[in-house]
Amino acid sequence: MAAPGDPRQRFLAATAANYFGLKPAAAAAALRGRPEVAGFLDDGSQELLALRRSDGGLSAATKIEATDSKNNVLVFFKLRPDVITEDNLHSNILVSSMLDSPINTLYQAVRQVFAPVLLKDETWSKTFDPKLQKLLSELETGLSTVLRRSDPNCMGEEFSEDDVQAILTPTDEFQFWIECARHGTKLYSKERASHFKDLFDDIAKDYCNLDSLSLFEVVDLVETTRDTVDSVWRQTEHDPYPQPRMHNLLDVIGSCLGRFVQRKLAALNLWEDAFHLVKENLKAGILICEQWASACEYLTGQLWQRYTLHQWKNEKYFPESLVKLGKRLDEVLTVRTLHEKLTFFLPSGEQNALHVAQVFEPFAGLNPVHYNPYTEPLWKAAVSQFERIIAPAEKKVASKLKKFISDIQDSPQQLLQTFQKHKELIKHPNISKELLLERETLLARLQDYVKDYQTDFETRCHGAPGDVSGPLSGKNLSEVVNNIVWVRQLELKVDNAIKLAEALLSDLSGFQSFHQSADSFLEQLKVYEQEQFDDWSRDIQSELSNPKSGLCIQANSPVMELDHVFGTLNILYSDRLVTLLREVRQLSALGFAIPAKIQQAANTAQKFYKQAVILKQVAHFYNSVHQQMIESQKPMMLQSALAFEQLIKHSKSGPGGEAQMTWDNPRELEAYIQKLQAAAERLSTENRKLRKWHTNFIEKVVSLMNIDLLRQQQRWKDGLQELRTGFASLESQAGDHLQT
């Protein structure tokens, strides 16, 4: 038994106290007199000691029980089967912990500790057998697969979509659906998993090779990712994507993007590298953080909450840590920008006071991209010290800015541009105080701008797009979408004015009045925007109730009809449906929740859109082919034309022998379209050949007319023979049709 004050027992007690959050004295008392502890220290054959929390403080065991997987376990085990002494205490005892389950603990140890060291570290990898390297990689992959099963404590074959503990990166999620598609036990589940896998394919490769991309490429990837997760959430081909799983996916994507931004920016010296280089990279990093936060907020806070077919329940998801990282990067950019602008405004002789080594000294030893609650106080202290260093330079720059602004204050546009350009400099307290009068002038200008926008809106809002007194019109936009886009542009201008005022003018007496009037106008714009959408919704739903509107397409409705009066073929898929599809897509992108009835109609229309486009092309050919034929050649194409017409008239045998091809059988419709296209192509090819013959005959006849029969009789005979040979060839091809 270990004696009181035994350094070996103190080591065990101190380690356990730190791990379990106990007081050292309490941990020592809990271990004192334990035979398991004494055996581990004094008996070379006892190679393991497992400690876990219990009601009495700590319990000890010489092996890990199956029930321990539900508790945190601290494990001490020996490198060699020796008695523990004070001399070998730190060289013969290994310490490990077990959280959640043995499989998860082993997987994390392999993934984060042993695989990187043995496979990526050059010192160890070159001496590590390649076969063992392969086995280690396979072990990591296999453990990852087991964790994605329904029960991480067993080797069952079922996959549980509710268990996301092993989904630590976006690639883990993509791999989960690949494994479900390959190894699922039910056909429907495999098809559903395969569908999700296909949707994720657009981004899977990029996330797998994320470090090979630049910050600027990942800005585009964020947008693609937003569209991909939106497609996954709103797909209707299979059962919906589980919300807990999507919540976790949004979270791990945010964490992955945050770590990527930190790694890329860590490669730069943010204080000493060229300003333009640091600025570009910081802006890209900030944009990545802001775009993903905005995407999550928009999808889970607006779009998906309004999507009735698969509604996001509970509160919106917000990637808080990513947002805070973005704010930290913005603060770093502000510090660098402030220094750069101060240097720009100061005369060359006074710039020595802003030397990089001196100004950025407070940030020495502090990595600005490592944001967490523990580094925040250090960062704030460094920023405060930086501001004290630059205070004298700020006063000199403020007087220069004051003079510069006074020269341009009669030009409102230049004034706005100057304040916007030097916003980071002007919003700094010392400079802001010196430019009080100039900022009041800016506030008056912003008030005038907002009033002008409001007057223009009230003048145009009741007119038609494109009219002198109507909303400005864009290209390829229906009236409702055009009006909403126009008002969104006004909202953006007003919002920019508000943001500039909030950044630079919030301490002025007239700020609150300006803010209230601008907010009131913004609300007026939003009401107009909503009214436009509501009017459109009512009109469309009314049209959907009218069978003659052109919007009522049902799966069992006829595909086409033949007008026996005019002899024209009409495809029962109106141009209004095409417009509806475009409007639904554009309004959804603008953030509106499409009513379920309209969305269902759009989904049905989209389902048959591809076939409808092809059929309209065939119908156009059918309706215009007679105009392309030469009158004298029509009898020669009679059989092909009749075959094409019969195919049109008898698309499918229905009651009474009438043509009843409907939209509800995609395979049959696809086969019918192929027959139509083939028949149309045959008729078109035959017509082209005959027209070519006709042109050749005309040229030969004209050529004969220009021959002198007295002098060139043989040439005339040769030309005539060519004509006869051509007629004979054409007659043999046409067969009985020419005689008819």
C-alpha cells in the first residue's frame, strides 16, 4: 500500500483532480487505501488503472467495464510491466481518457494523433511500413463508418439519420450518404441516399480538397454551398432531409470555413506584409464568414420557415463563432486601414512616428486570427494601446481632412464619396470629434437624398414599368418581379445611407430624426413590395381556378389537340406556364414564400417543361411545313406527310379511338416524342433533298437556255441528258409517288 505523501499517488491524484475538476485533497482522499491503486503502483503485472467519477468522489478499477462508455473514464496504463517508482513515474505511465464510447475515443485518437504523426510526419512516415500505413488508414476509415451506424457501440448494418456524433466535417456528411447508398438494406432508402449524394456532388470535391483552394475561390464555394443545401432541404422526390442533421451540417460547414480562413490568414504577416495584399485577403476572409452567416440566417430564418412542404421549425440557426471570427478580422482590417490612411495624409517627414515596428508593437506575440473568449481581453488591451500611440497623428490628419472636406462640401456627390472612402478614419473618436460640423453637413445631405428617393418612389409606384411615370424597367422581367427588383434597389440605397449615418453620425442631435424618417420610408417600400407579391398571388390563384387560363395543367390532361378548323397542332402547355415558372423561381430567390397551391402548379409545370419545349418545336414544324414545301413537290412527299399526320392524330388509342396522349406517363410520352421527332426529321430531310433537286433542275434549265443550238448542239444534248438522268434518279427514289 502506498504511504502517505507517496509521490506516485500524488501524481495519480493530481492528474485525476485536474481531469474530473476535483480539489487535489479530495482526489487524494478518494484514492487513498484503494487496493486497485496500490496494485497498479506496486504490482508489475497489473498494467491498467481506470478511474471515473462516482457519488463518493472517485472509483477505481483494474479494467474498463462496458458500462464505463456512458461515463468519462481516465485511464493510466504501463509502457512496461514494471513496478512504478519515483524514477520511472514519468517514463512508464501513459495517460488517456475515454469519452462517450471506446470506438469514438479510438477513432479520434487515430484521426487526430496517430495518423497525422505516422502518415504525414516525414520523420516517422519514412520508417513506418507502407503496409502498416495502409492498415492504419483503413482502420481510420472503418472506425468512421462504424460511428455513422445507428449504434456506435455495435456493428449493426442500419444507418441512423438522427446520430450525428461522427459528423465532424462536411466530408463526413457526404461520406455518410455514400455509405447509405451502397450498404443500405432497403431499396427506397438506398435511392434516397443516392439522391442526396448526387445533390452534394457539386461541393463534395471542393470540401475534400479545401486547402488547395484560395480564399477568393472559397467565396464562390460558399454561394454554391448555400444553393446546394437549399436544394437538399427543398427536394420533393424523396422523404425530407432531417432537421437535426441539417442543423449539424450547417454548423460543421461553418466550423470548417472558419478553420480554413484562419489557416490561410496565418500564412500572412498581417502587420508587416503589403497593405493591398493583407486587405484583399482579410476582405475575402470576412466575406466568407459573413456570407455563410447570412446564408444560414436567410435559409433557416426566412426561406425554409416559409417553405410549407418542409418547414424549418424552432429558431433560426446562427453560426455565432464564425460571426465573431469575422468581426475580429474586420477589426484587424480597421487597424491596418487606419494606419495606412494616417500614413497617406501625413507629410513624409512626419511618417516616422507611424513606423510599423512601433505602431504595431502592442500586437507582438498575439495571433489576431485566433479568436476565442480567452484571447478577447488581450486583443482589446492591444487595440487600446495602439490607439494611444496613433492619437497625436490623428489630430494632424483631422485638420487636413477638415480643409479637404470644406473645399468639396458644395458638391453633395463628392462629399458622400469622401466620407464613404475614409469611413474607417472618420469614425475614429479623435477624428470624429474634430469633424463635427462636416458630419452635420453630411447628415443634412443624407436627409435630402432620402427625401428625393421617397418623392421619386411616390411618383412612380402607381405607373407601369417602362413608362415615364412608372418604375424603372429591367430586361426579361415580368411586371411583379420588375417592380419588386426596382423597390429593392431603392431599399439598398436607403439602407446604405442609414449604415453610413450609423457608422459616422450616431452622436449627432439630428441622427434619431433622420433614422426614424429613413426607417419609415424603408417600411413603406417593404409594404409596397409585399402588396405587389400579394396581388400576384391572388391573381395566380384565381387563374388556377379557371380551366381556360392556361395555368391548369394536370398529369392526366391531354398533351396536345388538333384544331380541325384551321388544321393546326396546339400543345396544351401555354406560354403563361413558362412565365409562371420564371416568376416562381425569381420570387423564391427574392425571399418570398410561394403559396402551396402555386408552388404545386409550378412543380407540375416544371416536371413537364422539357417535353413541352420539344413538343412545341414539333408543333411549329407541323404547322409550318406546308409553307416550306414547293407546291409541285407536295405529291412526292404525300406518304411521309400522311405518316407524320397519322402519328399526330393517333398518338394513343383512347375511348372511341381518339388520341388521348397525356402527361401522366413519362416513359410513354418520351417514346412518343422520339417517334414524332423521327417522323418530323424524315419529312424535313425529304423536303430538303427535293428542294435541292428543284434548285439543280432550275440551274440546268437556265444553263440550257444560254446554249447556242447551232454552234453547241452536243453541249445542249449533254445538258438535256443530265436533266433526264436526274429525273430518272428522282423517279426511282420516289417510286409510285411521282406517277401519282
